[in-house]
Amino acid sequence: MCLESVSKKIHITSLVDIVPSAQLPFLEGGEAFWLDSRTLAHVVTKGADQELYAVPLEYSSSAPVNLAKPVLIGTIPAASEATNFKFSPPSTLLFSATVYEDADVNTVAVQDEAWEQRGNSALIYDEVNVHC
């Protein structure tokens, strides 16, 4: 199987009404979650950051989903690799991320570099020295 042909797309469909499902072509990859019943959030990695977009959706029982242009609502440093996003109304965004003890997602890249450049303090023994 060739993994290069794998793509992720977001589809939205109603579980109640019979309307055509909508494919969101501009939301390829990344991670999506609901902000409210009419707004989808989408997180994608762009350059050195993860960008968080709000995508307003308009739909009814008689028409397919109509998509508004995504609106950038924030960024998270990509080095933190934030994932598992959940929104808790009215204003709390929860996610998990790889961070250091200071819990500051803004310092992850600097601390990653420091870790890589830390050197080595291990001792190497060519033979075992056993005393009886």
C-alpha cells in the first residue's frame, strides 16, 4: 500500500435531516472540532505555528451546507505539537501538548534546541573491573 495516496478530508452530514453531505475541500488534514452547533474549528500546521481557524457553517433541512471563509482566530507554537482539541463553552479551549516543566508552549522550540545541544556526560568502560 502506498501511503502517499492517503488524504484526509472533512465531511459534514446531518444525522436527522436528509440533505447532501458537504465536503470541506479547504480543510485538508489538521484537526477539527466544534466550537458551537454552527461553527467548526480547524487547526493546521503552517510554518512554525499551528493556526486555529473558525469556519461558520450555514445549513437547513432543505439545502446543503454552505461554507463561509475560514477566519484565523489564533496560533499555537507548532513545536508543542498540540492535539486533542476540545472547546468548553463559554471560552475555554482544552488541548494536550508536549511541553517542558515550565508548561510554557512558547519555550518548547528553545528548550528542544538546548536538549539537543546538551552534550554527553556518560562514562565509557572498555572492560569490567571486578574486585573479589
